[in-house]
Amino acid sequence: MIVQKTIHDIFKDAINSKPIFKDKSVLTINFTPQNIMHRDSFIYTLSKILAVSLKGDKPSNVFIYGPTGTGKTLVTTFVLKELKKAADDNGSNLTYVYVNSNLKRVADTEYRLLSYIANELGESIPFTGLPTDVVYDRFFKKLKEIGGVVILAIDEIDILVEKIGDRFLYTLTRINQELEGVVVSLIGISNNLSFTEHLDARVKSSLSEEEIWFTPYNALQLRDILNERAKLAFNEGKINEAVINKCAALAAQEHGDARKALDLLRVAGEIAERLNAEKVLEEHVDMAEKKIDYDRIFEAVKTLPKHSNFVLYAIIELLKENDNSKVLTGDVYNTYSDICKRNKIKPLTQRRVSDIISELDVLGIINAKVISHGRYGRTREITFSNSLDTYLKIKDFIKKEWLFND
Ligand SMILES: Nc1ncnc2c1ncn2[C@@H]1O[C@H](COP(=O)(O)OP(=O)(O)O)[C@@H](O)[C@H]1O
Ligand SMILES: [Mg+2]
């Protein structure tokens, strides 16, 4: 009887069982939530700055900054859409263009940026071929033709400036002195806090007529954001509070990043699905965290040249031997030279290896803090930015990829 009951349950479960996800796309970056939580004050501040455009006045330029995943893009695009609706209802002449500098076709050159914006404004300019001056002229002409208030929102502006310099910003912030019949305002958005330090002083002060600093989310706020999404993303009974709380807590530790929280939840769900689990469990979140860390570092490592790989290999080997505490630049150099010798490769100089170590730090692959080290002067103290497991997998990858003797 008992056996029959069990079989009965299996069949019943099979009939009733639902997939983990109802709609996974809700947890991806392309999904725009209906409800923006815990950002009221930022929505309010930005709206207040831009509202003067409804009367035809020029809003101040705004510089928006804060760590990744704090809702900068979401809030800005939301406020711009609402502003446009209000302008249309009111008969105000308002136009906005949102530029995502992460798109390759936008951010390669100044020419591409301009032609992209001009095309968004309805002036068709080929993506290559004209002199930049001509593109500027046609862009200005188009602006005059459109008239009213034009808001240019440039997201990830730090990445853009790094690639194409800040000349375009100089021009865009001066534009109002040259053009009549139209006012142009800029919104610059950046994840990088120190970005403005490198700007031309005049550009900097005019871009930051107003500044809005987006604060990181805390664990409770992230929990609210996740709960809202989880309702749409998962089938009933497939996710519980403990799982959500865990994702929220981990992402809160990492500068309150909502994107990370959503990634954790999505990847945990995918892992549960792959393991044919009945529902998402906390242990799936742990696995998700490792996978995300590994993927992120792996993406960066894949693009590194040969010697950077060797240096990283030496670091991983040393840190493993040192029980994952820390190592110094000099030790890395010795181990790295040994690896080169064993593989019959000429090692780079200690100075070059120092540079590589700081590059690896900038890429977020390791942490390398500069310390002063007695009579040896400055050196770097190197630690892992992730779990040892992750690095051991990276080490295997390097070994296979470069086929060497360790
Ligand atoms: N307050 C919020 N409510 C709902 N979802 C949010 C909120 N803040 C951020 N998100 C989501 O988190 C992710 C990252 O937000 P985003 O605006 O891209 O951050 P940033 O531009 O600051 O890096 C997006 O998927 C976004 O939809
Ligand atoms: Mg963004």
C-alpha cells in the first residue's frame, strides 16, 4: 500500500509540477519595472530640476552619479518619459535624447556620438564619412529647427569620455551661447565617482550645475525590490522569503547593487531548474554567487595578454600557498620569473610586472593596495577579491589556455 501511495504521489506531482520560472525575462536588465521603489526623493529632485522646461526655460545641467545598480538609469529614463508626456499634454516644445554610451556604435568616436544623437533627433547623418565639423553644423541646424528645450541625457558618460575625450562635452556645454531659438540641457550619468576630477574645469562646473548622488540600497530596500519582481518571475511556491533575503543581503554587502541582487535571484533560479529542484533554495543562491563571480572574472581574464596571465597565475599560486592571506609584489615577481623560466620564456622587468599588477587591480581581478614597505619603498599588497575556489578554476583555465608547465 505504501509503495502504491508513493507512486501515486509521484504521478500527482508530475501532473501538478510547474516550472520554476513563470517569466524569467522579468529578472533581466531589459525589463522595466512598473513601480520604482525607494527612490522617491531622487525622482522628486530630478523632476523638480527639469520641470522648468515645461515653461520653455532651460533646466540646469545635471550630473548624476553613484555606484552601479542604484537605479540611476531607471530613474532618469522614467522621469524623462513622464516629463515628455507632461510636455505633450501641455503643448510645450520639449525633446529628449537618451544615449547609452555602452553601445559600441555610439561611443567609438566623437563622430559616432554626434551622428547617433542627430539621427535620434531625425537628422539622418551617415555613420561615417563626413568631416566632424560638417556633422556639428548639421547637428546644430537640426537643433535650431526643432527649437524649444532639448535635453540630452548621456548615460555612462565616464566610459564615453575615456574613449573619445571631453571635447564634445566642451562643445555641448557651450552650445547655448551659439544657438538661438533652442535651449539645450545636459544630463550626465556616471558610475565612476572620480570621473569629474579628470575633466576640464570649465566643463566640470557647467556639467554639474546640479548634482544628484544616488545612495546604495540597503538590504531591506533590496528585499522589497526583489519581492516585487519575484512575484512576476516565479511560479507559486517556487521561491521563499529566506532565498530573497539571502540575495538581498549579499547584494547589500556589495555596495547595495540592485542589479547584482536581481542577477543572484535569476541565476539561483536557473541553477534550481538545472538541478531539477522542486524549488529555489538558499544553497542555490550560494552557488549562484560563485558562478557570477567566476563569470565576471573569467570575462576579464579571457582578454588578458600572455604575460598578464602568467603574473596572475603566479599570484594565485602564492596566495594558495599562503592560505589565501596576502602577498607582496616582490614575491610575485620571483614566482612569475620561475614560471617563465620553466616555460622557456623571457620574463618582463619587475617594473612591467608592477604595472601588470595594477592593471589586474583596475580590472577588478585582484585587489592590490599600495603600501610603503620599509627601506624597500612602495610595494603592493595583493589579495583576492573573490573566493579561492573561483581563482583555482581561473588557474586551471590559464594553464590549459597557455599550455604551460607549472
Ligand atoms: N528602485 C527600484 N525598483 C525596482 N527595480 C530597480 C530599482 N532600482 C534598480 N532597479 C533595477 O535594478 C537594475 C539596475 O538599475 P539601474 O537603473 O540600471 O542602475 P544604475 O543605472 O544605477 O547602474 C535594473 O534592472 C533596474 O530595473
Ligand atoms: Mg546605468
